[in-house]
Amino acid sequence: MTFTERDTMKKQVYIIGHKNPDADSVVSAAAYARLKQAQGLENYSAARAGNINPQTEYIFERFGMPVPEFLPDLVPKVAYYLSEAPVTVREDMPLWEALELMQNDSIKVLPIVNNGDSYRGLLHYDAFAKYIIAQVNPNKKSSIDTSIGLLIKTLRAQPLTTFNADELRRSSIVVAASYNTTFFEKLDSQLPENSLVIVGDRLDIQKYCVERRVRALVITNSTIVDKKLVALAEKNHVSVMLSPFDTASTSLLMIYSTPVGTMGDTTVPLARLGDTLKKIREPLSKAPSRCLPVADDEDRVMGIIYEGDILKEPNIEVIMVDHNEPSQAVEGIENYKIIEVIDHHRLGNLSTRYPITFINKAVGATSTIITNLYREQKVPLNRETASVLLCGILSDTLNLQSATTTGVDQEAAEYLSSITGLDIPELGRELLGVSGRINSKPAAELIGMDMKEYNEQGASFTVSQVETDTPEDLIARKDEILSALEKNYKEKNLLFSALMVTDVAVLSSFLFAAGKKQFIQRISFPKTEDGIYMLHDMVSRKKQLIPLLSELVEKAMEA
């Protein structure tokens, strides 16, 4: 997942279906997000918790609708805990200006960026204190990295002559506070052309400095300067400026004219938007001011994360569609507030600490519920949304032939057909034809395309479902498929793993199953081959197969 500025600060509500999503799951998320957006809720967006199957891909491509964003997990990440827009400073900004920003109680540190907005370092009080200690050390000569332009800006000085205003280099600060002879000797002992001289209304000192071609002459208290001196400065390429402050204030402020980029702390690690909280906890606890700068993949600063931020509510909320069991939800969902559930499956063990909107109806598809929400809330459907919703209903009800199909599904399908002009039987055949493409998928991908995990009597198991008009092709690959199921149940320490292969031509199914002996020996369906069972007139996983498997699991766990 690529994080963007949208993922930071503003509350984001993800509408997302179950892991290993089928068409109904992805369609429901996409269509419900559009309903929310049509109601003015722009921060609602659709997501999917897995790769889409060929049929789903075909549906979205066929009707020109964007596939929801892939959200592989919701493990807490830095992006979900940023709460304020970043305040940054350019690396060429005078230190004094940056410190003025930090007088705001809410700004404890300042990320430093270059002209391309890339992160260069972090200004914090520890780094500033070390700089000041070095500058006021009485045993060392005062010298600073600065430019004429920065001096003028920091001192709010009136420039009289300016040369190489943007050139940044280290120069000595010299205060003309001694007798003439003493000062002349002091200046000559240094490199005059690399000296910044502070002087009052002493014309003889001013003239000597200009003649010696100092880098800059800073005249305090806005003292009026002789025009002949200015002309000489022009001739000798000496920058001259009038400081409005006295000598003490001017010398102090000059220290702060150095560009903030020269003292940025580059040892503070840079956190990324996609970093997990687990990854940043240790560097966060050791960082100055207990905070880290946060940047995107292009090093652009997105904010600052403080230790206290990770104790707050994240800026993510979730709406679950087409599932209500945590075991089927995207990883990490337990860390976020679930504000709605819209589903048509059995109730699982979902619990929340607060009331939520929970819509669960005994219909054949969640797409049916979403369709009727549009109608109830009087929001018109555009053609592409109505088209994918119709596909979602037909996909999940096997063209309205599944045992789960209700009159509500049929009526919703007719309503969508009237909007889109699509012929239901023809579209159904089109979708079934696409379903046949799964036969060539690798076994591991096959069993993972619409896999759902269930929990019964303390035991966990998975049941996947695929639809095809040529189940014999998959039966011929039984060794490969059973091997993939065996690997899945052992790696996840499950009771068993199964694949329901539904023959859309005759509306019956085959069950491939691999698992622990205590369960496998209790399967009572007619066996066609080792590990494969016949499910006569059975096409619904949730309504026909899962209740029977749950009974078998209960008996196996009681034994």
C-alpha cells in the first residue's frame, strides 16, 4: 500500500469486505462508498482485503469502475496517528526566524527541508543549545556560517551596499570596541575579507574596515553614514548595512543569522508513513523531545509523531461489509473503531465497546442490501454503480438460482436491470463464463481466492468456494489441490481446510477436504474419491454447507 497525504491527519473511514474477497464483497464496498460520498462524506472510501478473482476483475473492467484500494492489513501504522499538518522550515531560513516559530507552545521541533521539500534534518532545543554554547565560548573566536542576505534579514538592517548576498561561508565576528591601534592590529591578525565588523559612529574605524576590504561592515543604531564612505565601499566591494539595534543586541542577533540547515540534527531517524508503531517505539523513546519526523516515500515531511500520539485514537475507522466475524476481517481491524456492519451471513462473535449501526438481513447478497439502502435514502444510482451491484447479486446467488436467493434479491435485481438495461439471464451467463477461467489457477491461489475462516467449539477451520462449469478439470488436479489444503491447515494449526467447488451448470458441488483425522473421519457426505465428497443440490456455503460442517466440528471436539 502506498501512503499519501490523504492518509494523514484527516479522519479516514474505510469500507471493506472480508479477506480473500469475492465479487459481492468488493462490489458492496465500492457501491456503499459511493453512497456515502453522494451524501457529502468525502472521507469514506472503499478498500479490499485481498486480491480480486477473475470474475470480480471482469465486472469492474466491464463497467469502467475503479477497483477499490488494496489494503493488505490494518496493523497500526504511523500514518494513522498523525493529527496535525507539519510546520517545516527551509534550510536557508535564518535561525532567528525558526526560533520565533518555536515560541509557539505547540511547536517543539521543526523539520528542516530543502528547496525541493525533501527532509534534511531536525531542529530541536538540544541541537540549538549545543550551537549557542559553541558560539558564546569565551575561549574561542566567534565565527558563524552566514550570508550577507541572512545578516540583513536577521538584523532587519538597511543595506547600503550589497555584494554576493547569497554566498554562504564561515566568517569571524569582530566588534570594534578597542582603541584604534588595538582594533587595527586585531583586524589585521585575521583575514579582513572574511570578517564581519560591528561598529558604531566611529568614522575612522569605518573607513579603515572599508579600506581593508572586510566582508561586511555592520553599523549599529542606524547611524548616518558618510556618502564618501559608501562610495568607497562600492569601489572595494564591501557590504555595508545599518543595524537598528545597539552593539550588544546586534552582535547577539548576528549569531542567529546562520541558516537553520547548518544545525539540523541528522541523527534523528526518519519515520515513514507506512512504518508500524512497533517499529518506531524504541527510536521514539530515545529521540530528542520524544518525537520523530515523518516522511513519505519521496522524503517529503508529512508531520511529527510524538509519544503521546500513539496513545490517542487513530484517524481510521472501519465499516465491515459482507462479513461480521473478526476471523474473516482484514488483519489488525481490532485496533480501530468499527462504526457499521452490513452483512447477510450468520452472526459471529463480533463485539464492540459502543453502539454501532448493524444491518444483517437474510438475503442472498450484500449487494442487495446496498441497493435497497440507495432506495431507502433516496440517492439515485448511476449506471456503472447499478451495473456492478447487479453483478454482485447475480454472482453471490448463482444467477438467482442459489438456495439463499430471496424475493428481495430478485426484486433488487429487476430494479437494477431496469436502470442499466442489462438482461439478467444474459449477464448471468456472461459472469458464469468468466468463472470458468479459475480452473487454470495454481492450487494455492485457487483455495485462497474466497477463503473464509470459521471458529466453532474452540476449533478453527477454513472453507473456500469457487464456481465453475467444468468441475472435472479441478477433480483431475485433486492431488495438487488436496496438498495445498493440507499445507494450509497444518501451517495455520486448523482443524481442517476445505474447498467447495460449485458446478454452476447443474447447481451441485464437490467438497475437497484435508485435516485432522478426528474430523475427516466424521465427514458423512458421499465420497467420490479420497478427500473429495459429493454435495448433491448444494451451492450455498453459508446456508447449506457451513451449518452441516459446524455440527461435525462440534461432534469432533466432543469426542
